[in-house]
Amino acid sequence: LVYVSSDQTLEQYNGYLHNRNWMAIPFDSSQRSELKRHFSTCAHRELEELGIDRKHEIPTIIVIDTQTQGIITTNGADDIERMGEGALEHWKEMQTWIRKTAMGM
């Protein structure tokens, strides 16, 4: 899990990450905006600044295959809400199916 913040202040950012064992894009990093543009995901108030047509509202969890860098799902937050811990197994099954499909199996 890599946290890409839409927090407005460093204090908000640090407060949200407190006691969460997550990797995070640093608050002052330009990568935050780059990733938001790439995945068309941001807070509503950031739309004009980023100049994007938002496809995903926040919170969003985008699950990416570490081997292929392909997107497994953009609905990770909904999956967790609906399936709880079962979401991880669901994503693994999707990953297997995507890899097999990509290889023509």
C-alpha cells in the first residue's frame, strides 16, 4: 500500500499516517500530483489545480500487479468495504486470470 495524500497541510498528512504502517509519497513531492494525474484520482478541490477529468473519487485503492505493473482493479476501496479481508484473495484471483489472459492461455 502506498499512500498518495490529498491532505492540505503537513500536519494533516502526518496525523493521517500516524500509527499506519504504510509507504507514502512525501507530502512535498511532485510525485503526488503526477500520480493523481496518471490515475485521474484526486479530491474534488484539486481538480482545477491538476487540470484533470477525475475518474475516481477518494478514497480510492488502485491495486497494481507488481510483476506486470498492470491495474488489477480501481475499485479496491469498494472491494474492501464489500468483502473485508476476502478482497485480497479476490485480487489474487483476478491477477491470476489477467496474467493467464495476457499469455493467451
